[in-house]
Amino acid sequence: MNLKTLISQIETVSADGPLNIEVTGVQYDSRRVARGNVFVALKGERSDGHAFLEQAVASGAAAVVTERAGSYAGRAAVVRVADTAVALGRLSAAFYDHPSRTLKVAGVTGTNGKTTFTFLLKSILEHHGISTGLIGTIRYELGERKIPADRTTPQSSDLQNLLWQMKNAGCKGVVMEVSSHSLVQKRIEGVEYDVGVFTNLTQDHLDYHKTMEEYGRVKGLLFAGLGRASKKKTAAVLNFDDPQGPRFRALLGTNVSCYTYGYSEGVDLRATEPRFSLNGTHFVARTPKGTAEISLQLCGRYNVENALAALGAALALDVPLGQAAEGLARLANVPGRLEPVRESQPFHVFVDYAHTDDALKNVLATLKDLVKGRLIMVFGCGGNRDAGKRPLMGRVAAHGAQHTVITSDNPRKEDPALIARQIEQGFEGSTSLPSTGLRTGAAGGGTHEIILDRAEAIHRAIELAEPGDVVLIAGKGHETYQEFADTRVPFDDRECVRNILKQRVWKN
């Protein structure tokens, strides 16, 4: 693509040097710059791309996009802009010929439920005959290819490249998670959405956003931007059981239609007559397109809301209600989301990604209503992340489980023992039980203990389980590693559970 044509897609402060040249790509990482690329200098949390302009030019960059004045006379063009993050998204979208314009794109934001929503909507769209790509926390799916996810929402140039690859692979649609970090950092700049979806807002990421007010404001950016620079018919699907739902509706442009959903009276998509079991969920969905019996292979009250969100997005994308219901029923499970692990044991074991107090509360409430025996849980909290939620999660555990084994999650550069003690603050009034080594607290009556080694903690929980009990391993879900300081080691909760269960012999 010609550089002059490319930069016509952005607002520039100035453009100096040779502009009538062909460019071969758009990059933000100077280490990946190849000859003929445009290098965009991003200001990040840990480094500033402006410090690597000379390195990019030395590697063959044909042009640099910067917020600062500079000259590389005879070596590279210099394009000055007010905001390089915005420029990167728009330049990348233009370089890849705006792939989102011809794809049906659904983006979902919220604290919990994003991943499950994307898998549900993908199942609906593919049942309807729309080959659908996926971008999210677990992985990226590009037609037949599946790539481990580096981050929930990729940087804008990588995101546009993924959309372009999906289009070339024959995809007609894409479902993607939109993280709060990506909204702040403008990674979705240049993506034209057909549907924007909101799941819920509860405490998380306050190490980054500092306050809940700011966290909510950031989530609202997705809805404030819907349809602003697109010719698409655009819709929002909002959870009106959450106080943020009405606030986000007020941000929508006049050209954006809106579907509200929840259990409440007066919403567009409402769930009634819910029935729950450990094998699935059934409810009646009342929608603007009629009423449908919904059967999910997923369990939990919160998955009713995820299914309603997917139904709303499907209706906005003109999928018939009957086909949408059939598509929901086809999804067997979501990796690491209340995922059962079965090895003929006489009790249930589930692995779940719940890593906020609200998510943990929802999962525990679901299991507590369905379990015949005791509910035994293993969980920890990640290091170098929102520390304020640790005692909150401890309090939820104290109320929700008969016994909790507090362990490590991804401690990163923090002391795992300190994290565990902060979780334990949620078990108010704990007293020692010397005969068992367990402690019980007044907050909820459940006993708890601390075993920092995660494999040992899981082994302990399974050792305690009796017929009819449920063991919940929470916090890491689909993850296949543990992160310590500057290293990652292989660790998969599901594989750990299977290995422990296989070593036991169960009496019929």
C-alpha cells in the first residue's frame, strides 16, 4: 500500500519526507520491524516506543508515526499525530483493508461471563451456517486454526491482522472479548462492530483502574463508540439486572438499537421458569421475536444470563429465534468454566476460572443449591493484581463452602504466603482446631486451611471428598501454567485432578 494513501486514513499534525512509497506492514514493536514497515511509537506502561525510533529506522522502517518532532532525512518519513494509539488502530485497519467491515463482529465486555458468551454465540452462529472466528482469553480461532491467546484482546495491529486472517480463512463472523485494558489502550480502534454486549460489572482490575467508577467508565467506552464511524446497522445488548446497564444505554448513539436482558420485569429478553441441575440448565426465554424453550448443557443461574446475552446478539444479527435456541443447546462446555472432571469417582469435581468475589459467589451458589453432600473448594489469588478483592473472596468462601483449602494461584512477584494471609482475613474470627489442623471462622462457619503448593492443595481436597460431595478448583480454569516471579511452569488444574483421581480405586 502507498504510504500517502495509508496516512490519509488518520488525522496528522505534519508529514515530512518521502510519502509516495510502498509500505509492507504496520508495527509497534521495533524488534519486529522489517524493511518497508511503518513503525508506530506507542507509549506503554513499561516502555515508550519513542525511545526505539532510531532502532526502527535502522531496521528498515520506511516511516515512523510519532507524537514528537523528529527528522530522519533521507532514511524515513516522519508522520506526527496527536495520539499514536489511535493512529495504530486506524492505520492497521486500512492496511488490512478494513476486514471488520465485511465480517459480522460481536464484541463483549464486562467483568464475568465474557468467555462463555463468546462460545455460546459462536455455537449459535455456526449452527446458523456462519463460519465464526473467536478472540478471547482462552484462545484465538481462525477457521480451522486454534492459537493460544497471548492476551484477551490483542494490540490493534495484531487484532486487525487476526481479523484479516479470519476473513481469508472463510469466516463470515467473529466474536471477541473486549477487555477493560484494551479499551483504555485503544486497541479496538478501527474495529467496526455489529453488536456490543455488556455482561456485568463487579470488582476486578482495581490495581490498574484504581476505582470502580473509573472501571465502569472504561467499560462504557465500547458503547459510546458503537456506530460512530461505521455504516453498519449496529446494536447493543445490555444486562439490565446490573446497575450499569441503563447507564450504558444512555451512551448509545441514536443510530444504535438496543436489546435489554435479565430476570427483571420489563426487559426485552427475559428468563422465566429456570430449572437447574449439575448436568444442565433449562428456562423459557421471552424475547421480541417470541418465546423459546432453552436447554443448556452448562449449569448455573449466571449462565442463563450469558445465554440471554447470546440470544440478544443473535437476534440483532438476524438469526431466527428457533435456530438460536438450537445453537445454544449444541455447546457441550466451555474450557475451564465449571468444567467437570470425571474419572469414575463417586463425587463431582469442577474446574472454574472464577477469580473475583462475584464470580466465586455465583459458582458457589450454583453448586450449593445442587450438591447433596459437602462443598469443598480450593482457590488462591493472583499476585501483582487487585489485592483488595482477596479478603472479599475469602469471605465468599467462608459463607459458600463447608471447607476451603487456600492455596497459590499465579503469585508472580508476590509472596504466596502473604497473599494467602490476605485471603484468610475474609474468614473473620478464625480459631485453631488442633486435632485436625483446620480452622473455623464466625463469618460463615466453614473450615479452612492453607496449603501453598497447589498440587498438594488439590490432592488434599480430593482426599477429603466423600460420595455425594462436590470439589471446586477455582481461579485458573483453562490456564496451563503457574506464574512465579519471572518464570512460568506447566500446571493444569484439570490434568492435576485427573492424575490424582487415577491413582485412587473407587468401590462400586
